[in-house]
Amino acid sequence: MEDIDGRKASGNLLGAYIRQSPRAAGALFFGTLALVVQHFVWYPDARMSGLAPILTITVALCHAIAGAMIGPRLVDGTRTSTASRAALLGAVTSLLALVLFAFLFSAYLFATNIRPVGPLSYVTLPFWTALFAFLADGWALCLVSMGVGWALNRLAVRQGMAGGHGV
């Protein structure tokens, strides 16, 4: 496919890739942008020291897993018919990643240096971890994920309809 200037329409190729592999595309886009946002959330001195790089990679992997789970729904034009629904699915993807991260980080804390006071500690620590992770930078990841959800849907559904491929 070529546009007016004779160049290949890279957007159509990207849209075709997203429609063909929605799980891989969701994982790639959500994970990559979460990695970038999470990296720049840290103070410059803390970005590459201590536990920060591991937390950054873990947050990105959680977003990639959630993106792979939600990806097929995002590119389905019948189930996600509007831009606002796509953005909402992006936010749901980020919140799903946050829940996954809270359980993984809580398991890490229990395995290393936190001794549970009682059985309720196993329930409350993931809750408080998720709450404070959202307050720290989860809101920024949620906003970015809303944009990613909108963009994936826009590229896959709108260009699929314009190209005559239908979804």
C-alpha cells in the first residue's frame, strides 16, 4: 500500500500486525511504555541503583502480561466500538497489572524480610501495596495505558475498516 507520495503506509502495516497478533502487540506496547514511564518516575540518582531497576522491570512485565490478556479485546471492533471504551480498557489493563505487581511484590517482601503478624497480614499487605503503588506512580501508568489502549484500538480497528479488512 502506498500513499500519495509513493511511500509505504507504515500505519497500515502496523495496524495489520496488531490485528494479526493482538496479544503480542498488547504486551509489546503496554510493556514498553510502562518501562519508559516507570524508569523516568524514579529520581535520577535512584534509577539504576538498589531495587529500582528490578522494580521497573517487574512493573513493565506486569503491564506486558496484562496487555497480552486484554489485547484481543482491544482490537475487536465489535466489543470495543468507541475510543472511550478503548481508553477504559487501557485503564483496566493498568489496574490489572497493578494487582499482579502487588501480589508479586508482597510475596517478595514475605520471602525476604517481612514476618507476618497474623493470617490477616497475607491479605492486607497486597492491598496496601497496591494502594500505595497506585498513589506513587500507578496513576501515571494508568493514564499512559489509557492512551495505549486508545492507540492500539485506533490503529487496528479504524485502519482495518478503512483498508477493507474488517475486524
